[in-house]
Amino acid sequence: MLDAAKVLAAAKATGAEAIHPGYGFLSENASFAEACRDAGIVFIGPGPEHLRAFGLKHTARELAAANGVPLAPGSGLVESVEVAEAEASRIGFPVMLKSMAGGGGIGMQICLRAEELASAYETVKRLSTANFKDGGMFVEKFVARARHIEVQIFGDGKGEVIALGERDCSLQRRNQKVVEETPAPDLPESVRTELLGAAERLGRAVNYANAGTVEFLYDADTWQF
């Protein structure tokens, strides 16, 4: 069920003291987390302030940059095709146009050449608006031989955050993970240590509470993340 009002009404009617929102959808909805808190019901997940901080990719990138977490070369929010073209030229093709909201592989388009950008911009804008009610997007450097590595963190909401290890999620179908393998294979120990440290820094920056995942792109050619 995705109707937040009905979920809260059911919780109240049954005397539930907490709600576990599952994954995706309501679990990433800051307004729902806030509504649970206002109703005196525990939302089993991050606080609404954390969901807002990381829910939009351009604000998440700003937080990462401010706390020394490596980032793929990219832009802030691009508000027109012209701005997107200028940022793509600065970053260098190939690039990805990405929706700033949502996830699940929706609202992403590879642009190998400048001639492809205008069409891709309209496609991403349409998909983002339809799926996430937000057409904002940004430009990011495309990594051809990328691995998808995630670090699990857990925070106490008071500034202490620990990393619980990493997993490789590169085996995907239609941008959805099929297999997750931990520990990530063929990962230099020095890189693993840096990955875990970067994830912890990001969590501490916002006094993160509960479990969370920091997702990294790992360039298999350069050994950089």
C-alpha cells in the first residue's frame, strides 16, 4: 500500500507503535517519515531530515563534496538544455544525464556526443516528471567500465556512524541488481579501507540514524571510486 494516510490510519486503528515501510516508495518518503513522527509512531528508518538531505542527488553530491567524499565529475542542477550542454562540454563526453529525484534506473540517459544531448534532455525530463513529479536533472561523467559497490552504514543519530562492510552489486538487469556479493571481489585492500571511511564521513556529516547504504561507482580501469 502506498497511500500514506491509509497506512497511518491502519496503524492507529490497530494500536501499532511502529511502521516498517519496506523498501523504495514510502521508505524513501520524507513526508511520510515526518507524518509518522507527528502521529507518535516510530518510523523504522532514517529521519525525515536525512531522507531530504540524500533524497535529491544534487544535494547529496553537495554533502559529499563538502565532506571529502570522492565524486564523479559532474554538475549541479541544470535548468535548461543550454546549461546542460555547457556543463557536458566542461566535463567532457561521454556523460550521463540523470534525474535528481527517484532511482531504480529511471531517468538516466547516456550521451556519447553533443548531438545527442538535446533529445536526451527531453527524455529524462519527461520520465522524471512522470515518475517522480520532479523534472530536475544533472550531468555526470560516464564511466565505461564501472562497478557498483555499496557500503552499508549504521548510525546512532548522535554523530557515531560505523561501516558494516561493502558489497559488489554490478550484476544488473535493466539497472536493477540481480546479485550482491560481499566482500567485493578483486578490490584492493587500500581501496576498501578508503571506501568504508568515506561512507562513514558522509553519515557523520548529518548525524545519520538507522541503517543506510552509500553507493559508489568504482572505475575498474583506474581503481578509483
